Amino acid sequence: MNARPRRSAVRGLPRGPARAELLASTDRTVPDVIARGLTVLFCGINPGLYSAWAGHHFARPGNRFWPALFASGFTHRLLRPQEEHEMLKAGYGITNLVERATVGSDELNVEELQRGRDVLERKTRKYRPRAVAILGVTAYRAAFERPKAIVGPQPEPLAGALVWVLPNPSGLNAHFTAPALAKAFRQLRERMATRERFRFG
């Protein structure tokens, strides 16, 4: 008789893939969650192996993207990775600078990140989000050739969209605690709410 699969801390996903399953996910991609006219298009660096295995963005237990969205007010409840398409109803989407999955983003070279920037620009031109939020200042610096960039709004738009750099939500990013991460996300949400009021006020 087959054993019942264990459940993970991420509800609805089977617990912990075997190492071989993770390694088999190398170079896989995770489909964009995207539509025209979004308020914010969140852009990760690239999928980790756990996300590639699960087929959902920011799926690894311990990644703080979904909790930060909730804590900052972007979502009214804590979404699970497999509910990622609920983002579209609220006017938000998800993509990545580089599509292929790796063990860590440090496996990506500068040329790959810069090619990803060009792809992101084309997506932004096609889908016309009002803002693009890039999740990782180090990746942003390399991809956009802005070595002194810091977290927050950037001076140059991308295909007409506001560019905002957020901290990498990985649990390995010790530079930002969960409250600090939520605060950084909240600053973007409040800026977009202000722009919306100005637009229709």
C-alpha cells in the first residue's frame, strides 16, 4: 500500500522533495503571473530549485515574499504559492529577471542578468504595469548597470513604468528582518496608492 504523502508547512504542497528531484528541476522555468495594466509587476531574480519543482513562485518554505505582501497590505490575507493567480485580481503580477532555475542566484552571471533586463523591458512595454518592483538590489545593480543603487524608487523608469527595488525576500537575506522587509514593501504600496489617488482625484 502506498504511503500517504506528507504535507509541508506550505499548505497543499507535498513535503520536501528528495534531493534528486530538486536537482532534476535545474534549468526549469516557472510561468509568469502576468496581465495587462497591472499596478505592480513583482520581478524576482530567478526561480530556486524548490519553486521550479513546485511550479509556483516563491514556493520554498521560509521564503518571506508572501508574508511580506500580507504584512504590508498588498493582500488581505496570506496567500499560498499555489494561489499566486489571486494576485492578478488585486492588480499584481510576478515574473523573473532570469527564467531558468538554479540552486542559488549567485550562479547567474552579469551577462545573463543583463539579458534578463532586456526581456523584462519588452514585457513591461507589452503589459504596461504602472510599476516594476525588482526583488534584490544586488541583482538590480548588475542587471541595470547601477552599482550604487539602493532599495527604494529608482530615478529612471523602465518602458514608462516606475522602477522600485525591494529587498530579496529569501530567508537567507539576513540584512532584512521580517518587519523591515514588510516596511520596505509597505513603502511601495503607499506610493502606488498615492499615485492612484492623484491619477483619479
